[in-house]
Amino acid sequence: MVTISRDYGSGGDIIAERLAQRLGVELFDDAILKQIAVRLHEDPAAVR
């Protein structure tokens, strides 16, 4: 698992997408993590 922390304007989203493509792995963004938390009846912070 690779976690990329970012600040406004840092381009972290683009970096994460390109890194995932290069490594051949799936990218999980906040929307997917929130959906997983809802399905598990967990706090979204616990899924991160």
C-alpha cells in the first residue's frame, strides 16, 4: 500500500494516478474508501 499525502495545488491526484499506472496497481481514492466504510458500517477514518 502506498499513501500519498497532498496539499492544495500539489498535483497529488495526478501523481497518484501515474504511479498506480506505472506500478500496475489499482488506485483507491476517497470516494471508494467512503463507500467501503458505509458497507462495513465503519467510520471512514477507520478504513483509511
